[in-house]
Amino acid sequence: MEEKSYLNYLPIALGAALVAFVISLVMRRQRKPRSFRDDPIGALKDRGEIVAGRAQEATEEALARLQATLDEIRDRMPEVSRKQLNKGRKNVNHRLADLSSQAQDLLKELRASGVFSR
């Protein structure tokens, strides 16, 4: 009994779906912009909407390209762990300390040799 009551509403539901589909097609269809002679303000609005739509599309395309480029760069980058960074930092600090001590030794030798004395 309940199945028959649902079947009674099936044509109405199909009709409503068809009407909604047709309305969505009509809404998506781009209409021809109004002419400046007939409606100057409306024509400006239409042109503005066209330009804004194109700008939106260009922006979305540029963002998609930028995201793809960033993803490609990330894929090319080697994986570096915190441990590797700390080891590299420690190695660089050790080298800097060695160079600093060598520079201090050179300055002491130069002062002792009298090259800068008057």
C-alpha cells in the first residue's frame, strides 16, 4: 500500500527535477551583453561582469599553475631530517671555530714579527 502512494508522487518528482534542470541550464547560459545604445548602464554592468569573470578565471589558472610549480619543487627537494640539520650546524660551527683560531694565530704571528710595528 505504501509503495503505491510513493508511486503516485513519482511523476510530480520527475517533473520537478526536469524543471530544476531546465532552470539551471537557462541560468548557466551566458546571454549576449546589452548594447550601449539601448541600455548604457546595463551594458557597462554586463561588460564589468565579463571582465570580472575573465579575471577570476585567470586568477584561478595562475593559482593552479603556482600550486603545481610548488608541488614540483617540493618533489625535487631532498628529505632533510632535524638530525641531519643539527649535524650540519655542528660541523659548520666546528669549522668556524677552527678558522677563527687560525686567524687569531696569524694575527699573533704578524704582531710578533714586527711587520706592523713603526
